[in-house]
Amino acid sequence: MMEAEALVEDTDRFAAPPAGGVNELRDVGNEDEMEDQMEEFLGPSTEYNEEEEERKYYRRKRLGVIKNVLAASFGAMIVYSVYMGLLQMQLILHYDMTYREVKYSNLGLEDIDRKILMGINVTPVISLLYTPVLIRFLGTKWMMFLASGIYALFVSTNYWERYYTLVPSAVAIGVTIVPLWASLGNYITRMAQQYYEYVNYKDEHVHEQKKLPKGACHKYIIVFQSVFNLIFNLSLVLAECPMLFVLNDYLDTNKHILFGVKACGANITGIIPGFNTTVLKKLPRSMLLIKVESVLMGFAFFAMIIFLALCGAAYRPTEEIDLRSIGWGNIFQLPFKHLRDYRLRLLCPFFIYSGFEVLFAVTGFSLSYGVCVLGLDKLWLLIAVYGLACSLGSSLSLSLLYLPRWVCLLAGAVLHAILLVVLLALPLQPNNPQFLAPLLVIAALWGLGTALNKTGLSTLLGMLYAEEKERLDFVYTIYHWWQAIAIFIVYLWSHLPMRAKLSILLAFLLVACYCYWLMERRLAKKVPFRLPRIPRPRHKVKGYRYLEEDNSDESESEEEEEEDKDEEEHVEHWEERELENGEGLGAGDEGDQEPRHNQGADSPAPSRGAAEVHRRRRDGTGGKEGEEEGS
């Protein structure tokens, strides 16, 4: 009975499935064909061309660099268009006595304006102390973004004109000027270096992130600096839009404004003696001024977005870490140490003259010559012509692609020297429109000289330090700090006679040309210059220890010196330990005999030290104590 039941169960287990449930095997084809399809699917594509894809990748990188240069140029242009346009309109309105009395009664706007100018011009004097620290702490891109935000803050404070709003924002701008310009100069030069790397991506020194060859990226520096200055100098033209479209309709006649003016040009002392204290025939409506400030505020925010969204990073993340990890004390000291370099010392007079001539053009010449002779309603025309000439003249620096680098600077210096002599001798009369054409020509030629001067200096610094990317922020900081010192001096001499101002400009120009000639002569004779050593990055966090093997910010010569020094130290260390212990390196105690060091695991120093010890033991020159112990 039990056997019958087991037989029935076995029969049920292998019973046929119900109708319609039969599994029908699909025709999957030959297994060989299946394997071929899998290999074709999983294997490398025959249409994939690695070299072509790499070329496309670096082409996109080059286009990204061009985008970064254009974005930084347009962002800086918009920031300064807004800043200078608002400041010019504000100073003219606050100068008018009727506007001050009707709008703000006894608020003292004229005194506030003096403190605003003091904050903008005096504060940058101490910028050498903090600029490199700010740039290395925030990074080049974020420094530009933060600076544009501070300029936007200055625009916003004009909605509520009070001492506690205008003066602190002006001081903040004074603090920001040098870091902003040092960051811009550093950024444009770094973009030229990156563009060279992306063009020559197949070269070995680019792969290994070594020091660039001498003069390799000079042509890219010349082109990018020219493009930047060409775009940025348009800010002088756009800054006159509030004056042209808004304020000119409210200005009084020149006969009223210049009624008490008796002399102009080189014959006056101060700015414009006898200038009328009321320059407005009617007061602009408050709502109109709010609308103008709102438009300017919108452009200031637009510049911030450009810096934030369109400007890429100047350095790789690992390079940013390296730049900061040399120590904040070293970052603070290195600008002062770079002044030991005779190239920078001999260029300092040109830095100072660069600050002199720009501020003289927008204040001394435009007011004491332009407004005094042509009237306040022609101020926008003079500055617009000057700015347009600056912009177009910046393209002339492209001639450095084919001519020696001294051509740009000395051509601008010769042009300015001729114009200074003309300004000293030019006889002018107040309120005389007949001098419109000569003054416009002088403004255009002065703008051409300014373009050659400023573009030439920025390009020259980039060419001198093109291979030293870890020094760029220090070098451009020194350049713009001397410019800030010059602007501060111009602010102090506003009450001097015009002939004294022109004489000082001419004397500084001659001294600057002589010092520059001396620098080029020393370089031609290959006189060695002194550069401070950049300390090696010190990474205390274990996650960043890989950077010690691949330090992208250390020059090749310094890297070799450090390797030789470390090798000698480790050899001496191994010698001392061998002589003290008198024991050979057996296979079992290699781990105990390995010296402690801070290098990476692949450092050749331990193996070289061990080889040196073994060689000396074989020659009988070392290990005396070990032989005695063995016997």
C-alpha cells in the first residue's frame, strides 16, 4: 500500500502541464553569433577616435578661456561704468548750493563728498598689507565677485544719502580697489597661460604641469591684455550716459556758470577758481534720480552675475590649495620681498606715472582745461572722446607681436611728453567754444598715450613673470598699489598751481623712461635679478598628502633644490643610524630601519640612502662597529 502511494506521488510530480502552459523555446540563434554581438556591444566602438575626441575637448577648453576673458572684461567695464557715472552725477548735484539747501537743508553734503573722496583715495594706501591675503584666501574669481558686490553696495547707498551710508561704502570701495585690479591682472595673465596649455596639450611639460618655457605664452598675454583694455576702456564712454541723457537738461548756461572765471589752463591755481556755486537752472525730480539709480543698480547686479556665472576659476582646485598652504605669514611678507627684484623697483616710477596721468586726464585736464573753456555741458564729450581713444589705442599694443616690447611704453611716453609741453604753453580763455576742436584732439591723443601706457605695463608684467604663476598676484598687487599711492598724491595736490602739476608729471615721466631703459639694459646684459623663494606647500591634512608629490606651484629649480636637500638629509640620517647600530639591513627588519619622513610613499630618498650605506659597507669605509661586533 505504501509503495503504491509513493508511485502515485512520483507520477503526480512529473505529470504533464495543463493545456496551453507548455514552454516554447525561442530561436535564440547560434551561440557564436550571440558572443560576437556581446563583444561588439561591450567592446570599444570602431567609430570612436580618441585623438579626435581629445582635440574636441581641448577646443572646448580654449573656447572656455576666451569666454572667461570676455566675461571678466565686460564685467569690469560695467562695474566702472556704473561707479564713475554715478559718482560724477553725485558730485555735480552735491556741488550745487541750491540742491543742497532745498533737498537736504543743513545735512552738509559738500562735506560728505570730501569725506567720500578721502575714503576712496586714502584707504588704498594700506592695501599692500592685505591684498595678497585676500586674493589667496578667497581666490581670484571670488575676489572679483566680492569687489563687484561692494561697488553695487556703493550704488545702493545713494538711495539714502547720509553720512553713515555714503562714507562707509566709499571706504569699502577704497579697500577693494587694489584687490580688484590685482585680481583682474592676475586673471587675464592666467587665462593666457591656460590657453597656451590647451593649445600645446600634447607637450610633455604641459602633461607634467612643469614650469612653462621662457616666452612660450607671451603672444597670448599680449592679445588677452589688449582685448581686456579695449573692452574695459569703453567704461569711460558709457559712464557719461547719466550726464548726457539726464543731467545736461538741468544745467544752467555757461555764461552763468563761468561768470566769475578769469583764467584757464596752465595759468590757474586749484581746479577752476571763480566757478559759480550754482550750476543747475532747475532741480531734477527725486523720482527721476531714483529711476536713474535703479537702472545703475540693475547693471551693477548684472556685473556680479557675469563674474559669478561666466568667469571660470583661474587655478585648479589643487593649485588653489597649494597657494594657500604656504602660510599666511609668508603670503603677508612676499609682496615686500618681491620689491628686491630690480625689475619691479625700476618700473615703480612708471607705475606712479600711470596713476598720475589717468587721474589728471579725468580731473585736471577735463575740468581746468575742458569745463573752464567749453562749459560744463561739454564735459561728457571730452571724457567720451578720451575713453574712446583709450579703447581704440589699446588695440595698438598688438604690435608687440612683431615689435620689441619697449615700443608700446616709450611711444606712449613720447606722446604724453609732447602733450604736456603743449598744455604748458597753450593760451586759453574761459567760455571760448573756438577751442573745442584743439581740446578734443588733445583729449584723443592723451587717451591714446594712456592706452599705450596701461596696456603696455600690464603686458610687460605678464611677460616678465609669465613662467611664475605663483607670483602673479604679488606682482600685480605691487603695480596697482603704486598706482593707488599716485592717486592719493593727486588727491593731495588739488590746490597746487597747474604749472606745478604739469611739471611734476613731466619730471616723473622722464624719470620713468630712464628707469625703464636702465631695466631693459640690465636684462640685455643678463644681470641676475633676485626673486624671493616661494615656500613649499605644507599640507597637514592626510587627504591632501598627494599634493606633496605633485606640487604645481613650485618652480622647477626650487623643486630640484628641495629634492637634493632631502636626499642629502636622508643619506646622512641613514649613515648615522647604521654607524650607531652597527647592523645591516636584513630582510626581516627593513620596516624597522626605514627612517621617518614627510614625503610620499614613492620618495626615492630611503632607497638611495640604503644603497649608499651598503656601498660604503662593501668598500670598508663604514660599519666599523658592526664588524667588531660580528667578530
